[in-house]
Amino acid sequence: MSTQQLAEYILKNLKKGYTVDSLKFSLISQGYTKITVENAIEIANRKLAKEIPQIKERPEIIYKVVAEPAELSEESNKPISNKKGFFSKLFS
């Protein structure tokens, strides 16, 4: 089997759900050289990269700073600043 045929075999099995590592181990244990298998994987990866659609438009990221309104007291319409801390609530 040539490197190109191995690449097609790898592509077919990747689409079935096999991992690259499992295919690599399987092919090496069947007698293919490590270099031949790695070259076939590289060819398969290049073919997969060509099949992936290119993103033509970049997403726009918008940052907004949202401030929470301060709590107002009913009497003076001023912000309430005398909040009790955790331990003062616990021990009072």
C-alpha cells in the first residue's frame, strides 16, 4: 500500500470516529514503518484541513460596562452606606 492509499485509509477511519493514535498503533503493528504512517497521517491532516470551510467573517466582540444602580434610602435619596459586614451581622 502506498503512502497515498494509507492516507485515504486514515481519512476514512477518522471519519468513522477512530483516533489518530489508535490508527497509528494499528498500522505500525501491521508492519508499516513509523515514517510511512506519520507521512500518511500528515497527508490526511492536510486533506482534512482543506475540507474545513474557511470563516469569511470575523465575529464582532462588544464590551459593555454595566454599573448597578446604588441602593437609595427612601428618606434622603442618597446612597445607603451603612451596610453591616458578615461578622457584625453574625454577632449582633
